[in-house]
Amino acid sequence: MDVVSLSTLASDREKTVSYLREKGLLVTYTRCPFCGSEHIGEVRREKYKCYQCRKEWSIRRGSIFEGMKLSWEKILWAMKLFEMEVTAHKAALQLRLSYEVTLRLYTLFRKAIWVHTQKEGKSLLEGEVEMDESYFGGKRKGKRGRGAAGKIPVFGILERGGKVQVEVVEQVSAEELVRLAVAKVKRGSLVYTDRFKSYDGLVSYGFRHKRIDHGKRFANGKVYINGIEGFWSYAKGRLLQHHGVSVERFPGL
């Protein structure tokens, strides 16, 4: 949404509420959340009431904004700045909010995206699939890549022409990587990897498997993992723009 359309939307409470409901960020109640009665109605601004059990609830109940008293206008503009990849610190200045409140909003947006992607992720990836691991944690002295100290291993699966799914893992063992492959990829799919030994068991689980030897070349016809490697570069570039992220918050990204 462009900024002119957003400005128009933010000035109309009813349209804003409808927009947030369409995006799944506000819950639409057709029954009382307490007793289940259908005899409910809006009794005053952003407050609903059940005429059977007499209980009331806010329009924000059950949403990521529950308990937050910020205006819809501020929330919408925060969403736009988040979409534009403006840092929480700069967004706080633009919105005239404290950094703590803005960071809380950004965290809520990330959680909403995470929940949405988890729901979408229930469908298995299929067709031609690339798998690879990468290590996050900034520059460190010593060994790089596999076995690097003080870094977080992340496993990624890319469906060519489709989606990417990533997951933070404790270790890049064969047991862990094959478990995730089985959970996220349809059996019979053609899987491309490098020659890392942890991928040795894929064929026995019903996958077709081809490898690229990066010691000799980076592509051999359709045998390559340039797609997932490009994703790693993109992800690390994004984190670099924001001067990295703490270990505690990293899985939520």
C-alpha cells in the first residue's frame, strides 16, 4: 500500500478495523468469547457486549494488539515503516514513540509473520528442492562455516520456483537434517545438496538425491544449490542493515 492510500485509510477508524480484520490481525467475533452466545453487539466505541452473560470485551481481544493502547493510526504507520525496513530506532523518532514501544510493535509484527508462515509451511515442498545450512553470528576469529565457534546453525530448504523454509537447529547432524527433510519435503522429490555427509541418508527415505562438489564447480547443469545460497546472502545482508540481532531474538526472525 502506498503512503497516500495508507494516510487515507488511517484517518477512517471503520476502514482501518476492516482492513486489519481482512489481514487476520484482528479477530472477528460472531459469538461471545465467554459463553458462546450469538446475542452480541457493539455497545460503545471498540467495545462489544454479550446480552446473555453481560460480559464485555475490547475489539482488540485475541489479537496481537491486545492490551496495547496505541491509536490505529500509529499502528498502521508502524506497519508501513516495518515493511519499508526502517529500523525500530528510526521508526520511534518518526512515530514520536519510545524505542521500547516501537520495538514491541516490531516484535509483534514479526511474530504475526512467523505464525502465518508456520501455517503455510504445513504444505510439503515438492519438485526440485535445494537444501543447505548456513551459520549466523557475525564475523569471528578462527574457523568459518561448518564447525565455526559461537555461531548459530540454520537449515534451509528452497523449492525451485516456490517457497523457502528455514529453521534454527542445535546441530547439523544427519539425524536432525534428515528429520527436517522428511517433515517438510514430499517423498519422491529431487533434492540437490552439496557433498556434506549429513545428507547421505536422503535416498533411503524416498528422495531422489543429486550432489554438487563445490571443490570442483558450483553448478553442473541443473545440479546446483545457488538458489538457497543466494537466499543466505540476502538474509545476512538484511541483518547487516540492522547491525545484527541478539541471539535471543534471532529465531523469531
